[in-house]
Amino acid sequence: MILESELIQIGYISRTHGKSGCLQCQTDQEFLAEADPEFLMLRINRIFVPFRLDDWREKNAEAYILTLRDIDTEDKAAALVGTEVWMRRADITEHEEEALTMQDLIGFSVIDVNAGPIGIIEDVDESTINTLFLLDSGAVIPAHDDFVEDINYGTRQLFLNLPEGLI
């Protein structure tokens, strides 16, 4: 079974493209130009379904044209319009830091290099200019690049060096 924590959403199928089953994927992920996945996952009925990626090309800065194996008619393609498109994180390892969004950090353990474990990120508040991590311990931590020491994607740990008195 494919776990959501192993994936990153790269966009959604916005429309069909042509008559041969090609699809247009809307995205805002800049790292895709350098990625080379063998499969893409489409979330269909809340389940991640892998599709072999035969070809993809950039249409413009916000869209790619996809050719998925066995999606070879306009009708098959039309059935996928509106579907979320995901990629395995392992396929973008070199660019993972660029690909990671704040929402992707939900579930990561937060460890301060001085104070030790602080809690697990339950939510991310992006409603103001200062993004905040809301932890299960009740702590609220500013999500600022200057505080980040390391991110371990495998163990889902975020290591911070927080200013004294912040916790």
C-alpha cells in the first residue's frame, strides 16, 4: 500500500489534451523540470493508484502534458479530470527540500538541538505573514528557515535551533 507520507502532491488533472488520451496537469512545483519519475500516483476515491508515466513535457510554467500507459482514449482521459496527481518523494530526493511544503511537515517530530524533543507538528498556521507550527504538546513555534538545523525525511524529524526562551 502506498502511504501519503511517501508522496508529494504535484498538481491535478485539469483537462484532456488532444484525442489520444493525453492529460494536462496543473502544477506550481518548479522542481518537476528536473524530476524523472517512472510512475505518478492519482488519488482516485481516496486511494493512490499508480500509473506508469510514458511521457511528460512542459506546456508552460504551470502545466505539463502527461501520457500515462493504458490511458489511450479521450474518454479514459476525461474520467481522470479533476484527479489529484502525486509523485513518490523517492523520485525527487535530490530536490526534496525544494519540494517540501509546510503542510508536508505535519506529523514530523520537532527536536530542538538544546532542549531536545518538543512535540509533533499537528498543524501549520499560514493565516498570517508569520507561519507557525502547532505542536501536540501545545507549543507554538515560528516556522522560520533560520531556526532549521536539519530535516530527516526518513525518520520524519525536524531539528531546530530555537532562540533561548522561545519554548
